[in-house]
Amino acid sequence: MRDFFNGVMRGISTLIGLLMVAMGGIWILQGFNIAFLDSFMANDKQWALWGAILALVGAGQVYWSNTRMGDYKGK
């Protein structure tokens, strides 16, 4: 049962991280006025910075959930 729970939580954590990366990418595109131009974030470099930070945190979440959580397998 523990292995099943760890697998489910790893999947959920990875999905959250991937969503953070995708959202950060959208914010970067809006901040640099490349896509989604009908937004209040369009052509605002601050949103590009926040998007980059969010994307990095999301990538870290994906990495952590697929390495660190694997340490508990079988204990």
C-alpha cells in the first residue's frame, strides 16, 4: 500500500511541477509580448521575471518528486 501511495503522490507532485513550468512559460511569453497579447501582463517585463522564477521552481518540483520521493520506496 505504501508503494502505491508513493507512486500516486509522485505523479501528483510531478503534474503540479509541470503545470508550474507551463504557467511560467505563458507568463514569460506574455511579459516579452510574444503571445497572449490581450492580457494586462503583455509587454510587462516583471511578468517575464515572475514566469522564469515559477518555471524554475516547477522544474525543481519535478526533479525533487522523481528523485527524493523515490528514496522511500521499500522502507
